[in-house]
Amino acid sequence: MPELDGFVTCRQLKRDPALTDIPIIVVTGLDDVDSINSAFEAGASDFIPKPINYSVLIQRINFGLRTGQVTAELRNSKLQLSAAQRIARLGYWTWDTQRDIFTISEQLAELVGIDFTTFGGSLVDFINLIHPKDREFVRDVINAAGHSKAIQHIEYRINGMAAEIIEVQQEIEALTTKNQLFVTGIVQDISHKKQAEKQIHRLAYFDHLTGLANRSYYQERMEDIIKPAQQRKSQFAFLFIDMDGFKNINDTYGHHIGDMFLQEIAQRLKLVAREIDFIVRMGGDEFCIILNNITEEATVAEIAKRCLQKLEQPLILDNQQIKPKASIGISLFPKDGNTEEEILKATDTAMYMAKQTGKHRFIFYSVHMTNQVKQRQQKANMLREASAKEHFVLVYQPQVSLETGKIVGVEALARWQHPGKGIISPSDFINLAEQLGLITQLGHWAIKTACEQIAEWQKAGLPYIQVGVNISPTYLQDPGLIDSIQSILQYTNVPAKCLQLEITENGLQNVSRIEIFNQLRALGVKIAIDDFGSGFSSLASLKQLPLDGLKIDKMFIDDLLINPHTPLLLGTIIGLADALNFTLVAEGVENKEQAKIMMGLGCRVMQGYLFSRPVPGKDIPALYNADFILDNLGDYIPGKIVPARHYFSRKLKWGPIRFQQRKMTWRVCLRRPAFVPLQPKTQNIGFRLASYFDLARMT
């Protein structure tokens, strides 16, 4: 081979990656040691000198093939192992304890982000890769491994690339070979596992919406709070916070606004609580704060006060302004209970009492509250039974036109007919029915019973009479309301115009869907605002809502003869009703003075004890034929008889006069003389006020 000898040929063959595992046998006439060394340095698998012994050659070839196959398999296994270690983020190290030679695998070098070739090669170099707070611990474990036959399992942190902290798990085992001690460690990156564990812990113990601790975490944490408090004989306070009217927020603005609302509430609670306190979202709109290391109730009261002030600041969510309200119940450990169950029960009782006494407040638990809660629970059970068995009746109060003296409609009023306590008024059970979720069922029953009564009156010979039924805002939100009313009207064959649904002003604010009213009006059902003037309705809402009538609240009628501003307000309401073409009814009229002044102001339809108390349906036919014309109705509307010397500032004459009544000065324009002498020979001459059309306070 003059140009290319066998050694060069062997080298060129080994450069080809495809021939890496192919065995190469060099056959040459050279048999000196240098030639043999040159052959193996060139990459030969075997060397055979000439002359060739073919039997030996065949055996060498077979041996080479087997060796090549094993080598290839070994190389593949090594590559697979390296890939598996890389995927598993696994590496290893070996420490020769006597010579302090510390070697690491390429995978471990890659894991910690260093160049494999530049690693120092001592235990100290490896310890320097570990997080400073874990170095001493890991060094002690590795040094002690040589004295233990058991495999050591530890977890620690390594400083990775770009200031990254890697959490690793390591298993250490000591091996003795020829009186030499080697310690081997397998290191695996478990950072993702740790993150998953933290995420699982967070899902299990923290509320995903607000980020606060959840009920599961609360139950575990309470044990850790109670035991130290018992040992130290210290006390802590438990605040149970329930957001008032949260359901209305969801119903009115949607659940996405409700979620944003709860998130904001959680953030506000974090601002109120101290670092040592524990805040929990118990579920829904219920939260609790555990105040640790409390020495006196005054401190708890101050925190609860700040909590209410913070929570009740207005919120702007998605361009909607909401003013949160909250009720807070407070109990103290160990005064109000020694266990988690006792503390929670006491706090819940106090929170319930805060709601029952007007909401938007905090109340400390006291022992007598337990009896009140038991009574409430008994009443709730009785009310559920009454609802199931329909132990309710409707009574009807006439609405009278003073122009004709006849009944023009009635209002249906629900009464609970308790088998033991007799008749119970709605003020004693309607709120409870709302809280128990029975109000929809009760509303359906009231509409059905009222329509059946209208049909009975018609069969008895009366014309169809309009009946007003009070409806809860919750029932108006019932998706089955329209179909239910439609089927009731069809079943009873009552004209829809005879049914008027009445909703309070405050309740009207909780009904966001105007289409509900439009659908009811499309059926022919009438809608009126009950107790108008007692809530916070805006005039703009009256213009937008499809309404038929207003009912003036009784508090105005009671105040009519006392407060000089009341007639002015009533005149405004009556003018508003006329302008919007609403029917108008004055409720709670109890005497002729009230009736005649209201008529003078322009209100023609009234209801109240002056005409009739609420009566059973069977009594309405007799009342329907009664004459409710007031005596002396006309220009002269009698007023209260009073001594003239107490009220007149000058002689009575035609036109405007002035008089003083209960430290108030009035200016009254009379249409004709209203002075009627009753005792002309005495100083206590009396008079009666006639009807008037212009009333204003004199300054």
C-alpha cells in the first residue's frame, strides 16, 4: 500500500459515525510492538500478523462481531440512560473520601448550570453549589454517610442559573471497595413537584376566588389556636361577618359583579386585620376573623367598628355603584365556649341577632341569645309546616272612592292562622319567610287565593273587583312567575286587569329586569308601588318603569295634622301621580280630618280603618253595597274645634288669614268664610277650618 497504509485507513473508517460500532481487524506483516500499538491507537478492534491462520481469523472475526454488538448495545443503553436522566432531571456524584476526589455526572452539572469540565472536583466545590442555609446540613449528612449502612434521604436547595433556586431530593449510599470508602449520591430536581404540592395545598386550604383561607384550613387552624390559648390561659375573639343583601347583588347585577364584590370585601378585611390575625372565607358571603392575644372587649369592639366602616365604603364595580352592608357577630374564647363548635355556634347566634335588630352593626354574644335562637328555630319549623299545609288566609281591606262613596278595589292581606296562637299578622312572619326561602311559595298561594276569591264574588253577583296582592321582590325574580300567573288567571277565568301586584319602593330597587314588568303588563296585570314615600325611589325610575299606581304610605297620613311639611310633600306626590297618569290610593286613613284634607289635596281613593278594617272575603259583598259618603262633604270640611283666642293673630275676614297652631304659623286661603261661632258669649269661641287650596308656612 504505497500511498495509504492500513493505520491511516483505520483512522479514516473510524471517523465515519455510521461505522462507530463496526469492529476493524488490522492484518499486517508487521509484528513488532510499535505496529501493534499503532493499530490499536488508530481504532482497530484486533490485530493479526501474517502469515494468516484462517481458523484463528474466523474466530477473531466472530469475537469482534460479538464485541461490537455488545459495545453498540452498551452505547445505546448509555445514551438512553443519559436521556432518561436528563428527562427526569437526575444526576449523580461520587466522593472518594480518602483522596477527597468528588466527581459529578454531566447531567448533574447541567442541572446546576455549571460547565462539567470546570468543576473543581472536591467536596467543598460541591458544597459551594448548595444554598447557603442548607450547606452545613448537607455537609454533615454526607460526612456521616460513611458510618451508616442505611441509605440517607434528604431534601435541600441548590443555586441554579440566573439566581434560580432548585429544590432537590438526594439519596446517599456508602460503598467500600478494596478498603476504600466511596459515597455516592443521586440527585433529582423536584422543584416542579414542590410547586405542584404547593398548588395542591393552596387548592385544598385556600379559597380560589378571594385568596383567603377556606373552611378546611380554618378547621385545622382552630385546633392550633385553641390549644395554646388554653395553655397560656389567654383569650381570642371570633368575628363572624355576613354581608347583608348579597343575594340581591347577584340577582341585580349578575354573578360576575358578585365575585368582584367578594374579592373587594376580602381585600378590605385584610386591611383591617392585624398580622397575627387569621381571616377565613367560610363560604358564600360569610367571612370570619380570629383576633389573637385579646386582653379586653374594647379592643375587639374598636376593630369591629373599623371593620364595618371599611366594609361599608361605596364600591364602583363595572360602572355600578354598590354600598356594602355587613352584620357582625362576636364571641370570646373561653368566655363563650371552649371548643371550636361552641365558639362558632355562639358567634353565629350573635350575628343572627345583629341581623334581627336592624343589620349593619356588630353584637357580642350573650347567654340569653340562645333562647331567642331556639324560639326562632321553633317558629321557623312552624312556618315551614304552615306553608306546606297552607295554614294562611287572606283578608281584604276596601279601597273607597270619596267621589262616589263606593268600593273601587280591595287589598289582599295575608294572615297566618296558627292552630294554637290564632291569627298572626304578616309583620311577624314575612321576613322569616323571606329568610327561609318560603316567600315564593307564599306569593303563589296569595295570587291564586285572591283570584279564586274574585271569581267567587263574581258568581255571587258582584262585578269583577280589582284586588291588590303584595309581592316580594324575590318572587318577582322567579323565572316561572309569568307562566304561573297566566295559568292562575286562565284557571279562575278572572280578567288580568283585576289583579294588581304591589311591591315596596325598597323592593323595587332590587328588581333589575324591567322586562318582568313589561311581561306582566302584556298579560294585563297591573303594577303599583306600595308604601310610596317610605323608600328611596328616584323620580327617573318612576318614569322608566311600567307602573299603574302609587299607594301613599300610612306614615304621611299619621303625620298629616302634625307636621306642616307633610301636606306639601303629599301635594307633590299627588301632582306627580296625576302627571304620570297613575292611580293613587292613600293608606291608613283613620278619621274624617285625614280623609277630607287628603281629598282637598286631590286624592280621591283611600283605605283605612275609617272605612273598614280588613275583613274575610265573605264580608266584602255587604261592604260593596255600603255608602261611604262623608257627612257635610263639600266646600266645608270640618277641622278640629279649637279655642279661637289661641290661634288668630287678627280678625277673620275673607281671603288670606293667618293663625298659629302648635307653635307653627300657617297662611290659609279660604274659598268662603269658615268661621262658625259655637259659644258666642264666651271667650273660647271655636271655629272650624274650611277646605283650602293653598297652604304654606309663614316665616
